[in-house]
Amino acid sequence: MTDASRADNYRGVFDTRLGFGEKPAVIVIDFVKAYTTQGAPFFGQGVVDAVDHSIPLLAAARRAGAPIIYTQVVYHPSGLDGGLFFKKVPSLKLFIQGAPLGAIDERITPLPADFIVTKQYPSSFFGTSLGSTLKTLGIDTTVLIGCSTSGCVRATAVDAIQHGYRVIVPKECCGDRHDAPHDAALFDINAKYGDVMPKAEVISWLDQLSKRSNG
């Protein structure tokens, strides 16, 4: 199926845009060294590029006063807290507590005001404090950046809309190990769970919020 025929198939059924809310939070999903270090099992150049694209977006979020929440996968040395997921993907041993490749990429190191949520499964909501944190902060819109697009970003998008949050995905700010699953996941997210758009549009919106709050 071509891109055009795929879009035609979804038109009028899965093409509604939700748009922006009033109170965003940026969720930085698993931008860790296991994905950005050449030669590491999870390495993907698309993730490296996505980290670079995310730097100005995070700066815009901070100017707007939007909370920034980082997620990190962290496992007990036994891996038992990862259940069958840990068995299905043995390379997840790279994320055992204290493992150097599990650290957040230093190009986007969290600041003291930022939040860090640890998780063991793809969705940033599953078994974590994310949902209660967003509720306490009064958030209505989640801006999702990170990796992998086909895994943890997509799973988080599904759970975010199920928890009642608008989902915004700046497409340049997500990465995967291969273009095919990356593109398919972005298409699926945009069709059913949120709005996938250029990062420039998201930054423009954040700058408008910044002007409004400072004006």
C-alpha cells in the first residue's frame, strides 16, 4: 500500500485533530545512552538526531514554564521487576540499576526543576507515578518526545489519551532504530491517539504560552 492509498483509506475515519490544550507538560521518554551510543545494542541514528532536535524544544518548554518529566528504564539486578518483558528482550539488562548505558544523554541532562520517573515497561504510565504527577500539576496536554517511536513513545501515547490527556508528538523529536517502524508508529499515533506535527509548530505554540504568561 502506498502512502497516498494509506492516507485515503484513513480519511474521514481516523483524521481528526485534537489540537493544543492550555497546560502542557513535556515527557522525555528514554533518551538514554543505550540508544545514542555508537555500537550499543539499541543504538539508532534516528534517536541521535531526535535528541538534537529536542534541545530547542526543551528550551522553549522551559521558557513557557511547562513541566518537563524524564523517564528512565531501571531494573533490579535480578530483572524480576521487568517480568516477561525482560525475558522477551534480554538486552534490557543494559538498564539494570547503575548501568552506564541507562543514563540520560548528557546533551539533554535534566535540570533540578525537572522530574524523573523510572519505569520497567514501555508505557510511561504503567506502574509509575506519572499519572498522579500530571494530575497534581493540572496538565491537560502531553508533549511526547523520545524513543523508541514504535515502542515506548507509542505505548505512552495510547495510555495518555486513555488517561484523558491531549497528545502532541513533534515528529523530529522522536527516534527509532529503523525508519519503517518509526514512520508506521507516527502514522498510527496521528490517526488514533494524538496529533503528530512539525517541532516548529510545537515550539511556536510554547512561545505563545510564554508570551501570555509573561505578558
